[in-house]
Amino acid sequence: MVNSDFETFLDTIVASLTKEAEAQRFQKPLEFEMRIRQLINELGGWDGKLIDLEPHPQVFPDISLGKLGIEVKFSEKDTWRSVANSVFESSRDKDVEDIFVIFGKMGGNPEVRWARYDACVMHVRTSHVPRFELEIGAKEPIFSKFGVSYSEFQKLDLHEKMEYIRTYARGRLKKGERLWWLEDDPDSDHSLPIQARLYTSLSSDEKRQLRAEAALLCPDIVRGSRVSNKYDDVVLYALTYRGILCHQARDLFSAGSVAGKERGGIYIQRSLMDIQDEMRKAATDLESALFEEYWGASVPPEERISEWLRRADAVCPDWRPSEVMFLDD
């Protein structure tokens, strides 16, 4: 009954805002949000309570009305679609249980509409952190794709939320694509550099570290020389996770410069044996999400070298990595 009354209250607000926008379009998001706050108070407030006209700027949703909340969205374009809040909702007002969206569309014929938040969130966009994307009139809310209600989702911890996000994102990948956003924690120490670097510009130690990480995550590099795409994941890892562009990924493992001064034999074998210590360190240091992404399974750090050997042995046609590598482990 309360929500039904609140929906009637929202009908009154958006009708008034639409009329005002038709007479003179709102120019800025802050102007639009402030007018919503003023209008709520002009209508006597919700449940008889007036709201603050100078709120904290970083709280989700934008307007809190006890257990009910309003998230304000604004577009200068002729669209009902907008980026919303982080999926982690770290700034959520804990008192708010039910959230609604008021959306001001100023492009085309200006209009203002409202919708339930859980009914209009329809996508996750992965920028520096995953953010919901919403659309008024969405055909299929994302939570129906997740198979969980929004109220259940927002109570999950970070790791549980990310399982849903990764599954959804992987389902949208095309052949040869990888997820670049992997961290569970928005405060993770890792972040993708703003400026990409060339592999050739790295120091010797940086090159060895990158080669070791890529080799560990991508055991397919030991496949036969005629396998054309065996270095694809190496390139994707270097670029999407480390911000490093490799022009010739083959040269990271098969060039004479990384295999030592001796000529002949199996270059990739010698190049991998040369970075065994760095691969051991990568097995300890790299986060679990990377192994889930590249190996399709979560493997404890102490088992990653043996698992890499198993995978490499299974695909290597010319030699057995387990017979020559990590013999002291």
C-alpha cells in the first residue's frame, strides 16, 4: 500500500517536471535534481517529511525518503538510457530498501518518467569498476538474466556479486575476446595504466616478469609451431591487464634473444627454463581471478606450477615440460 501511494506521488512529480521541461528544458543534471528536491518539499514532502536541499553528493540513491529512495538520471540526448551506480554500491544508504528512478530526457521531446530501479537496470558496463546501465522501459532487467532478484543481489558480498558479473560478461564475449576487468575489490592495488607501453620499452626485469606471468597463464604457448593462434592470450593478457603492447608475441618465447646464446634445439623450452623462478613468483602473486579467466578454474597458489605442467604436457607435441622444468618443486 505504501509503494502504491508512493508511485502516485511519483506520477505527480514527473507530470509536473515534464510540463516544466516542455516550457523550458533543464540544462544540467544538478539543476534537474535540485528541482526534484524542491518539488517534493512543495508537495509537502513524502509522508509529511521535508528533505534536505543540500545533500551529501556521494550517497546512493540520490534522494533518501526513509525506506524509499530516488535515483536521479538526466540526459541531454533523446535517450532513456544512462550509466548508473557501481555494482558494489559501497555508498548505499543502508536505510533505503526500495529504489525508484526519476529520469529527465531533454533531447527530442523533453519528458520525465519514473521506473522501479530493479526493473530498468539492463546491463553492466565495465569501466574502471563495473557499473550498472539502466534504461527506462527496458525489455529484460539484468537481474532476470542473473536469476536472482535485485534485493538478493545487493545483499551479496563483493566476491559473490562478481561471480554474477563475470558470468554475464563472459556470455557476451566474442571469439578471441577476454575480460579485462577481473578484480573483486574496487580498492584493489591493481589498475590498468592509462598510458599503454610498448614491450620493447620495458626494462629487462619487467620483460622477464611479463613473460613469466603470460607463460604461466597461457600454457598453450608450447603447442606446435604451426598452431597459428597460440599466442593470442599472451597478447590479450599483456594489453588488457598490464597495458603493454607486444608487436611480436612469438618473440617473447621463441626468439634467440630469450633462448640464450646456444643455437639450435627447442628455443621455447630454453626460454621457459630461463624464467622458472619468475614463473614460481607469478604462481604465488597473481590473483585467483586471472586463473579462473585463463584456465577456467580456481587453483590454489601452491598447486599452480603442477597444474601448469599438467596442462603444458597435454598440448606440447615435441617435448614434455614436466621432464625438464620445475624439477626441484
